[in-house]
Amino acid sequence: MTTASTPAFGPAPDPREAPRVFLEHLYRVAVDRALPLSTLGAHLPPPPDPKKGRTLVLGAGKAGGSMVQALEALWPADAPLSGLVVTRYDHIPPRPEGLPQRIEIVEAAHPVPDAAGQQAAERILALTKGLTADDLVLCLISGGGSSLLVLPAEGLTLADKQRINKQLLESGANIGEMNCVRKHLSRIKGGRLAAACAPARVVTLTISDVPGDDPAVIASGPTVPDATTCADALAILDRYGIEVPAPVRARLESGELETPKPDDAVFKGHETHLIATPQQSLEAAARAAREAGVEAHILSDEIEGESREVGKVHAALARAVAHRGEPFARPCVILSGGETTVTIRPRQPGQAKGRGGRAGEFCMGLAGALMGQPQVWALAADTDGIDGVEDNAGAFVTPDTLARAGAAGKKLSDHLDRNDAYGYFDAIGDLFVTGPTNTNVNDFRALLVL
């Protein structure tokens, strides 16, 4: 298992001498670009008149802890500030020395919600009671909020939501589809938190972890209008064969569980600011590569699809560059982001359960399709530092990945069959481990072709 060190953000290391270290450096630069302390200040509104109103901070997401600390550091010391934000377990960064705590941070489960997340959502909703038009609500939203901010619609239990969430995660549904369902089966998502804050002014500060940077999809958009419908949610449930209790299905069919729409007056005067996006992080990594004398090409920050298949497409591109110098000249770095998906394969009797996430699955598809291609190195990792539910951010692929794995008794097809990227790359010391990064702009992929 390879543990990532924290590099100084000076010049990148020479990619020819240390390709893995070079790729890690690009990842670190990308993550650093998305940290809230460097981006939040430009989007903060002025505090309300303390004689008339107050500032309430609410939020959810894997970057919640670092967003809170950035806000506490940047908000005027003499301006009142209070509230509650929920983040993932073990995702609260160490508090900077001398920084007073003004906002409560609690932890809950991700990606499958738990009772702590439900309790946090209930408390957040309760804090909105009594708000006036003179009050300001700052909502700190980042990826992961859909699971962390769980408040089932009437007729649903937490166990129902856990089951539905798990089935969606394993179905291969994309993030937009998953969050459409989540919004319509919730009492707080899909703009409902904003409705609860009325008549206060709401300013949402969000870190995007979704293709297209749509605030209505990030964390299931608790404070922004929702253009999707109950009919859309039903179609998705039917497409993936996911059942909901009959009374809840009837409420979806009747439109009773509809979310607030873009023309709803409740959103008048509200603001939403993207403080960090996947594209910005990819551009930062590209600049770092060019400073090291390696041309960089960003394919897209919106790539979706089955992870292993996306890996095969990236491999085909890298091989074309390696063999023909087309469509890009060597040496170069090929960068991409987005949010791929993993469809969990059925396990055969007696077969061990696989471990891994999107980044590892991508790397298995990539390694298989590269077939030991010389002069190609790659790193795929989640920018939050956690690939799925494991302790690694992702994995490396090198020209000798297949050979080393074979020598270790690992057959790629066996690990693909049971979605076991963790076991495959752990056996050869190629897991990439960072720990929580305290931000989240989703998938980061970098292929170095020398």
C-alpha cells in the first residue's frame, strides 16, 4: 500500500525520473485548488445589521468541516455567527490554533445514510423556525450531502432510505438519476430547506462534485429549485427495478411529493455561488504539468459512464499517443474528471466479496486495455481522498502493473468479475492513500505518456 505524502507546491518533480511522484503532485495541486479557505472569501455577502437580523449557517457535505473553518476564519470577528453543518465521519480537519469555534459540526455516514444523519437533518430543519426577512442563512453545500442530510418523506423509514440508496449505488445509475429520486423522497432536499428558511435571505456556497456543476444536483440541491418531477423519479425507480412502499409510490404518482420549482417565489432574492469546480482543479493540474515541461490536455470535467469502460477508452487514447504521437504529441499528460459509475456484478456462490470504488474500477479497465504499454503511467483518485467506502483515494497504473500482479497471483479478470480493485492494487502496493482531503470535486484522472 502506497501512502501519499504531502508535497510542497513548488515546481513539479521531473516526470521522467519519478512519474508516480509527478502524478501525485498533479493530484495534490488539483485538490489544493478546491480547498475552501482559498476560495470562500470572494463569495461572502456582508453580515446583516446585528440590530435587526442574525446569520445562521447550515450545511452538509464531505467538505463541510473545512468550509466551516474557512467561514469562521473569514467572517468578521464582531459579527454574530451560529449554526450546524454535517459532514462525513472522520472528515473534520484539525482546528487551526487560535480559531474560535462558532458553528457546530456533526458527523454522519456516507454513502449509505445512518441515524446520525437523520438526527442532524432534523436539527437543521428545526433551526430554520422563526427566521425573518432580516436574517441571513449561509448554506455550505458539498458532495456527499445527499447521504449526510437524510430526512425521509412521510411513509418512509430510515431503513427504507438506506435500502433505496444502496440499490441506487449498485445499479449503475448516474448521479443525476440518484439525486432525482433522493429529492422526491425527502423532506429537506430539492429546495425544501430553502422553503423552510423563508422569509430569510439564503446564500448558498457550494463545491461542485457533479458533471455540469448543476447546483440542483450537488447534494440533491437542498436550497435550490428542482426542475425534475415525481414522474421522473418514478421512471428512474422503474428503470432500475427499485421498489418503494405502495403508499409512497401512490404519492409520487399523484404528485404529492413534488419539489419546489424554479418559478417558486420562495427563491426570490436567493444567491448560489460555486466556490470550487472540477474544471478549475483540472486546469490547476494542467498548469503544474506545463510548468514541468509537459504539455497537458483536459479531455473533459464531465465524463460519465461505467468506470471500467471509461478506463478502456482512456487506454485507447494513451496507446494512440504512445504509438503515433496522435492526437497529442509526447510527452504529455491527459487529464479528465467527472463521475463514473460502477455496476456491482452478482457474486458466484463461495466467491469473496470485492472491495473498491470508481477510481479503482477505472484503473482495472485501464490496465487491462493498456496491456503493459511502455511509457504510460496513470493515477485515478477521488478528490475527497476516499474511493467508495475504502481507505484509499484511488490507484496507480504503471507499464508493469499486469506483470507484477501476475507474479503476485492476481488475475485481472477475476478481480473485475467481483469489483475488487482494492484487492488487486493492494497486492502490488499500488493503492493511493491520502486520507480525507477536506474537499470534493470528484474524479481526478491523469495519464502520463512519455
